[in-house]
Amino acid sequence: MTTLARGTDTLTRDALAVLQPGFVGTSAPEWLLRRLGEGLHSVGLFGRNIRTPEQLAALTAQLRSECDDVLVAIDEEGGDVTRLEVRSGSSFPGNHALGAVDDDALTHDVAAELGRRLAACGVNLNWAPSADVNSNADNPVIGVRSFGADPALVARHTAAYVRGLQSSGVAACTKHFPGHGDTSVDSHHALPRIDVSLDVLRERELAPFRAAIAAGTKAVMSAHILLPALDAEHPATLSGRILTGLLREELGFDGLIVTDGMEMQAISATYGIERGSVLAIAAGADAICVGGGLADEQTVLSLRDALVAAVRSGELPEERLADAAARVRALGEWTASSVRADRTPESDIGLVAARRALKVTGSGALLDSPAYVAAFTAMANIAVGDETPWGVAAELGSLLPGTETGTYGDGLSVDSLLAAAGSRRIVAVVRDEHRHAWMATALDALIAARPDTVVVEMGVPQSSPRGALHVATYGAARVCGTAAAEALTGG
């Protein structure tokens, strides 16, 4: 092999190494295995790739047959955002419920059990926890994914989560740096902008990330948001001032910097994923996450070629690409050699946490006969997805056989709802009522007609409690529904 050929091969392997692509299917396609042999060092898993723990373990073993220290990443926050249990709902209540309990030890133990289950399936990098301070109650994409609105609380629980997850040998990827909590725009659809002072950013947004770094988080994920106080021109994912100047140099983070999904409109609609990926690596990112929507070989090849071309043209320093690839491989080595805590499985810890988070207000009677569950449903954000079930209907049905349910959206007829319910007690289930005026209007009319109505809020509880009974679950995971059904029936 000539010197030129060796150099070209190294450059190509480095370009592949910084990619974290997704794929379609529950087994690895031939092209993915081939690219792992050529230098690809990470793979991202989504709900479409997972059927059972046994199938997932077989899939990750298949990936390791080509690269024994491959990073197998997943977006498993628990709560509303789950990939392991995308079709049934999560066994873990999620960050907002853990923040409501405010027991650091519980957060640590929940994250450790989640990590144990991931590690048992061969997953070694989790794009979690969300360290965003949910300071904007109208935030359409964070909400219950955040531990809360208090920076100190979020910092404590972020650190506890990182320590718990990594005690199970799974690398934490704390997100979305430098903080996605004060946005009213979902970066899946457009570029959010946070117009606050540098002092506010340092005291509020950055506090949880400082705590995560102190706790030893192995990775940090960047946010596709514009923060003029830090960089008026580039979103965080493409900003050298933010990724290198702030995260690396000021905060002292030395681990892996991962981008949020590059196919998200905040980046792809303005820069395109190829150009955006080059700019992200140049700014200081080490790994390009892509594949939530784009999940094929051509995407991998186009990104690889864009990075190689940028190095050859002088736009991207070869040393920067090599450093990024080295950080990816170093984390792969850590996951392959990490010592896991000897932990007894705690199959019910998520339900325990969901029960502790529950807040019941009101003096109405408990349910003792079949009810009618009216699920007020708005469009779910892309991170959560539409395929994961939520609510209390199934759980109430198991405790009160004969319980029925109806789904209602904007424009619902309260008279039709009342007719469907008949004489049965109504349980109105909402998610972030404060963000949807139609939900509030419908609840007002429903409670006026039927004062014994029960309200279950499964989002961020901002509206004043009302109804004969009001239950706040702080999340819509399956265990949150179970805890609410138990409380409503005395079960």
C-alpha cells in the first residue's frame, strides 16, 4: 500500500468513525456490517429496531461481530421518551416525576436499573439524561423530559442520573447543551432562539451541565438552538464559541460531544445535513447523530464523503477530524472495559417512583364502578412519537372491568362526550392542559355539566387543580398510568 493510499484509508475511516447513523430493521443490514468493518464505530437504535430484549441482544451481538467495541446508542430517557418499550409504554416514570419526588438516591437507582437493562441488551451509550431547565412552561419539546424549572434541583438530579446510569456500564450523554428549556419552538421543526443574558445562561442553563461534568458524564449532546448572548450567528451545534470555547475550555469537558439529530429542520432546512455535519465537526463536535428519519447507506456515504472532501479542501483540519474519531474510539474502549456495579434487578423501582411522584387533590369519592375515560389528545412531539401508548384507560380497565374510553381532539363536542359516558363517572385525561386552550375550555364545560368528573394531568401540571379529584402524574409513562389508576380506585 502506498503512503497516499494509507493516508486516504485513515481519512475515510476517521470520517466513518464520527458518524452515529440509524438503520431500518430488527437485524443489522449487510451494508451496515460492511461499513463497521471499514471504520464506522457507532450505531443509533430507535423504536423501529426493537421488538424484545432477546431480539435486541441478538442485534447488538451481530454488530459486535464486526466491531467489538462499537458504540450502540439509544434515546432511552424513560418516561414519555422510550425506545425499549415504545409499544407498551415505559416501566420508568421519567425526569419530571423524579424531580417531583426530589430524592437524589431514587433518581440514581432508577437510572442504574435502566442502565442495567440497557447493558443486558448490549446497549452502551444512552442519549440521556435531559439536563434542560424547563423554565418556559410553554416549551413544546422538553416539558416532562426535564427534572423541573429550578436549576439547582435539575443539577442535583442530572448528576445522580449520570452516576446511576454509568454505574451500570452505560455511558451517559447529557443533553441538550447549553440548554433547551427556555424555548417555545421545537428544533425538530425550526430553529429556536433564546434571548437571555449571558448571566442568566450561566446561572440557569449551565448549572446542570456543570453538575453532569463533575459527575463524570462520558458524553454531552449539543442543541440546535440559537443563543445570541453566546453566538449570534451559529446555532450551538455549529458554534466553535459554544462547543469549544464554552464546553471544552471554560467548563473543562473532555469527553465525547455528540450532535442532536442532524436531519432535524433546525439544521437540515438551513444548512443541509452534509454541510451541517462538516461545520459541526469543525466547531468541536465529535460524533454526528443522524438516522431518526434518514436511515440508509446513502446517508452514511454522503456524510463520509462530505467530511473527506472538507479535509482535502482545507475547510476542515485533518487533526480536528482525527481528534473527533479518537474520542469516539476512546469511549468505545471505555464501554468495553467498564466495571459494572453488582446490582440485583429492581423490576418495580419505576412503579415505586411513579407512586411517590403522584399528587392527588380534591375530596371527591374514589371510583368503585366502571368509568368512562375521555382522553384529550394533542399531537405528540417527535421525540415522544405517536406510537407509544399513554393514559389510564387500560390500567383502570384492569381494576374496574367494563371501563370504556374515547379519544377527543380540538373541536370536540362535550355533548357527544357526555352522551358516550352515559351515567358512568368521567375521567378526563389531559397532557399539558395549559398549552392547549381547547382542553381548558372543554374541561370547564365538562366539569360544569358533571361536577363529579375526575381530571388526570399527565404532562407538566401548570393549571389549577379542578374536578372532584385531580391527579398529577408528572409524566405519561405506563407506570404513571398504573399509579394514577391505583390512587383513583384505592387499589
